[in-house]
Amino acid sequence: MTSWYRRRVVPHIIRLGCGCALMDEYRQQVVPRARGCVLEIGLGAGANLRHYDRAKVTRVTGIEPSPELRAMAAHAQRVARLPLEIVDAAGEALPFAAASFDTVLCTFTLCTVDDVGRTLAEARRVLKPGGCFLFCEHGRAPDAGVQKWQERIEPAWKRVFGGCHLTRPVRGNIERCFSIQDWTGGYQGRGLRIAGWLEWGAATAG
């Protein structure tokens, strides 16, 4: 896809798709659990901001490499009135010292990062001992029939949806860096099954 498409079209696809009411149902399962100093990897258009429990959170730092999405997140922050610092950075190279955050939050982000392993290793590095890694992601389905369609469609899907992968295993990747404390997985009640397998929960440094 052209750089124009990635700059002008993909951010709006992300804002509308990831910010829809259906996705909010899943965000509500994890975002209010964040506490203390929070790092959000893949801030996007700021869809999580209204779900934070302000009584538990002292500040939120969100990283987002897209300038268009950072602008959308800044608008969402003004509406949510949440203490927020927006940083131009990628998950593979977090510009923060080790053990800087009480919570690291990652929602619908691991499907698009360039290097999942490096991103998760960085998330673990900046998380304080005893801190919590919260996640809600879509990825490789457990059913062979759905997996086949994910594999067939993924090349075109990535081009249209800004590098979004359908076949990345969620739990398997996270367990390389963290110990999962609670986990739930299932298909969305509505929508395409090829993009509808979700996994969410909490983990600590293993």
C-alpha cells in the first residue's frame, strides 16, 4: 500500500474498527484493572482512555508511532480528562528506564507490531517487579478450519488493515516473557471469525 494510504486511510480504519462498541465490551474487561503509573503500548486513537479507573491510575503514558493517531488520541484525552503523556515511539524500542511502570497495557496491538518478541521483552523490561501486564488481543484461532482461512486471507488483510496479522498466537507469544495469571479466550459474538478470536487477561514477569 502507498504511504498515502497508510497515513490517510489506515488511521481512520483503526479509529472506527478498534473504537467500536463491540471492541469496547472487551476493553472493559482489562483497562479498569490498570493501576499506578501505566504504560499503554499502541495508544492508537485513544479508545482505552475512557475506560481507565481514575481512582487507581496516577498517570498514563501512551506510545504511538503514527502522528495521525497521536492527534486523535490527544482529542480523546481532552474528552476523557485523564493525565496522559503521548510519546512518539514503537513497542520494539521503548524510551523508558527499566522498572518504570506499575502496569503495562496492550490492547489490539500485538497484531501490528513489527516484532512481537522484542515488543513483549521491552514491556517486561519497563514493568516494575510485581507489576501487571494487561492484554486484550486478537490472533490465531484454535480451530483448524478458521486457521486455514486466516492463513489464506492474511496477506491481503495486512495490506488493507495497516499490517494487521491474523495468525499470530496470542498466549504463546505472551508466555515467552510473562507468566499468565488469568486468561479468557473466545470468539466475538458478532463479526468475522477469521478476525474474531480474542484473548484477554493479566500476566506478571515470569
